[in-house]
Amino acid sequence: MQIKIALPTGERLHATDTMATWPAMKASDADILIIPGYTNSGPDHWQTRWQSRLSTARRVEQEAWSKPVREDWVANVAKAVNEAEKPVVLVAHSLGVATAVQAIPEFRKPVAGAFFVAPPDVANSRIRPKHLMTFGPYPRDPLPFPSITIASRNDHFCAFDVAEDIAAAWGSLFLDAGESGHINAESGFGPWPEGSMTFAKFLQQL
């Protein structure tokens, strides 16, 4: 994957005035929550690889990966955030992005930032399986923490302009992944070194 937009050089991402600001962060300084999407992330998926490499990363487990229930998924993400002992960094893919955003009102612990990849269009009536629409619509309020949203130009789960629009509403730094499918193992994103580098730089700017 070739990301066409770089993080701003020499600038920090800023949270809203209601959130704490953190010194430059390393992975070991944070509770990194891996939030997979529909059917979970398999052994070759970049999320699974990152989880195995990052000592403070843990996966938010869901009881029914293939039959997602919004209330249950949201509650599990909120529980993971609220049990954290360090500032939280969310790493969400696909339906995990929708779950994380819907869980924000239930967060009781600080979230330092979020790294969102391939958000699905949960307002699209043509989305399959159709029950993914129960995770929409997305709230359009600015997020209360810094975030990056990465989207592909040929993701069958979301049109590029839809992802760009919702990222703008959130105040999220939007990165163009080019034609990268759903940015998952099936579309060739297992190791994903460019994603790792982008995530590392994102942490440094929190």
C-alpha cells in the first residue's frame, strides 16, 4: 500500500479542549486495543500481526464474530477501555471502526487517539450482510481525541468519498490508501509495513 498523504511534519495532532494531552507516546506507554471487524481478523491480518508484536496490545473479543450485535460489541469495547490502566489507543478495522465510534459515549477512561482503517458505509442499504447497518448511522460529532482514518479507493464496503466525508466530520486526519481493497489479509495486507510506520508516527505525535 502506498499512502499518498503523510502526517504533517513538525506538527502535533490535537485533541479537543475537553481531553488531556499526552507527551510524545511510545507503544509501551499505551493500552493498545485491537478492535477487529466482522468475522474477526485472522492470523495473517495486519491487526493480528501487530498484536503479536506490541507488548501492550490486546484484542477486544466478541462473542459472535459472524453475527455482530451492536449493543454487545459496543459494550465490550467500552469495557476494555474502562478497564485500561494506561491511556488507550484504539486500532480498529472495518466494523470495528463503527463499534469504537458508537462506544465513545460509554468511555470513562482517557483515550489518547484512534487509528481507524477501512470504515464500512453502515448507512448503505446495499451493504452485505444487511445487519451491519444496525451499527449505523455514524455520529458526525468531532471525536474527542486525535485520530487517523485510512480508506481505499476500491473498498467494496465503502465508497472513498463517503469515508472522506465521515472522517472530515470527525476531525480525523484522512489518508488515501489508493486502490487497496478492504485493507485486509484478503487484499494483501498482512505485514503492511507502511501501516506500521504510519501508526508509529501517529503515536509519536499524540
